[in-house]
Amino acid sequence: MARRPGAPAGYGEEFTFVSPLVKYLLFFFNMLFWGLPHSLCPQVISMVMVGVGVYARLMKHAAALACLAVDPAILLIVVGVLMFLLTFCGCIGSLRENICLLQTFSLCLTIVFLLQLAAGVLGFVFSDKARGKVSEIINNAIVHYRDDLDLQNLIDFGQKKFSCCGGISYRDWSQNMYFNCSEDNPSRERCSVPYSCCLPTPNQAVINTMCGQGMQALEYLEASKVIYTNGCIDKLVNWIHSNLFLLGGVALGLAIPQLVGILLSQILVNQIKDQIKLQFYNQQHRADPWY
């Protein structure tokens, strides 16, 4: 059919601005990054996380883990919901070429990235306040040590991992009502420390859970022959300082995929918008006898 003189050269009906490479790259990016390698569908994983979080929240006593900055059950629920939202918007939005879902995906990733960046900057700038907050959390955890088995296991793991005892020193355990050194304390663990404070014994077949008996009553040098006497706060700070490159690598490993996801989603959104403009242009000129 003849073209009207001066009319712009149009694209063919089969032409599309949307790149299949970008489209399916974004889809598989969601499946691999948010679904984790060798795992099930990411939406299934997120729903399992939400289910576990709800179950833990209903079954656990709220006061038991109140000493922690964030309730692990609530954290599981929030992460599960966020993960489901991201994967749904990213996967469905890329396959269906839906601008609204893709922009939601991009916005959520941007918010997560900015929150991580802000947390890192604030933690670095206000390191003293962050240390004080960590100290407060550890001291509260010591107070509630016997209130929850999961919290108890978490503290024992930390003390074994970092070879430490208490927050500042081993005598911080006197804050716990069972380990308090006061004369009117009827507990059998009076003036003691948990077994996780004890120095490891080579080739020990059975763990001696009473190895910390009466350790708070001993002086520092004498107690150091049996238990760890240094607090966990200094040990944790030293571990962070000695593993800055590792922590930086982990942060970078989380940031790069997020930036890639934001970039791919924005490229695909722009391509879809161009395709919509092309379709509108073709519809306007389809009835033109000179087009």
C-alpha cells in the first residue's frame, strides 16, 4: 500500500521494543536470587517462612524474647511477606509485561537497598550508641536466660563461639535471678555461670553442666583457669573489626543483585512504555489509506 508523502516510516506489526533477553533475565533473576539456588519456588519458601513465623509467634511467650531487638518470629513473617511480594511482582510483572507490578518490584528493592545503606551508615557514624544498644540487648538476654529455651541456646552458642562470658565480664550473670550472688538467693545456681562459659576440656565425653558452679565468687585470675572471664561485647566488637572485609563482601553481595534487579526492571518498564506508544501510533494510522 502506498505511503502518504512525508509520513514517518512505521515499524512492522511484528516489531517489539520489549527485549526477550531482559524480560526472561529478570524472571530468572527472581527465581535464582530470591528463591535461592537449588531450592523450591520462591513463593513457596516465602509462605513457609510466614507460616513458621506465625506458628512461633503463637506458641512462644512474647515476654520470653522481648529482650531481643527484633522478635525472630516477627522477623520471619516480615521477611516472608516481603519475599513473596518481591518475587510475585518481579516474576509476574516480567512475564505479563505489567508496568504496575514491575514498578512495585523496583520500588520495593529500592527501599530495601536504601534501608540497608542507611543502617550501615548510621551504625558506622553512631558506633558508640550502637555498642550501647548491643550491651543493653545482651544484658536483657542475661536477665531472661532461663525464660526461654531458644534464647538460652542462642546465648550458649554465642558464648562458646566467641569464647566469652556475660556482657562486660563473667560477673554480669549476677543480673539473672538464678545466678545472683545475694545471700537470700535460694537457687542452686547462686553465684554461678552457665556451662557455656567454661573452658573446653579435651576429649570430654560428657558435658559438665555444673562446671560454672560458684565462679562469680572467685577473683578474675582464679576464675580464668576454669571459665572465660572476658565479656562478649568486646569479643563481638573485635570480631567485627577483624572481619570488616568479609562483612563488606557480604553487604556488596546483597547490594549488587538488588541494583541489578532495579536496573532490569526499569529497562523493561521503559521498553514496555515504548511498545505501548508504538501500538497507539499504529492504531492511529491503521485506518489511514496513505499509511
